[in-house]
Amino acid sequence: MTTAQKWGGSIGVRIPQKIAKKYGVVSGSPIQVSDDGEKIIIQPVENEFTLEELLEQCEGDNPHEELFSDSSGKEEL
């Protein structure tokens, strides 16, 4: 069990470490808080990557050289 506490203009709850680990929640994880009319629902949000984050994973100018190394149509017009 945990206790709700005032945190600025909101009420905060602490997630026990065992539950946080089970669901991959770490400091800074996005969390969705909603209700279904009978209870409060707190759940982690799936990561949605930005274009910049995806591009950071690429290496070099053309990491897929084997797919796009030669022109095959009217690319050079």
C-alpha cells in the first residue's frame, strides 16, 4: 500500500520498486493516468520515437547502401 501526498498543485503517489521494474517504469517514464468511472488507472505509455531519435540510430550517410547504392530509375534527373 502507498499513500497519496500533495505535490505542488497535484496529488502524487509512489510506485513500489517491484511493480515499477515489472512494467519497465523508471524515473522520467511517461505515465498515463485515467479512470473508468469506478477506479483510477495508472499505466506506462509505450515509447513513441521522434524522427530525430530514430535518425540517431543510423550510422554514416547511407546505412542501407546494399539497398540504395545504384540508381535504378530516373533518380538522377
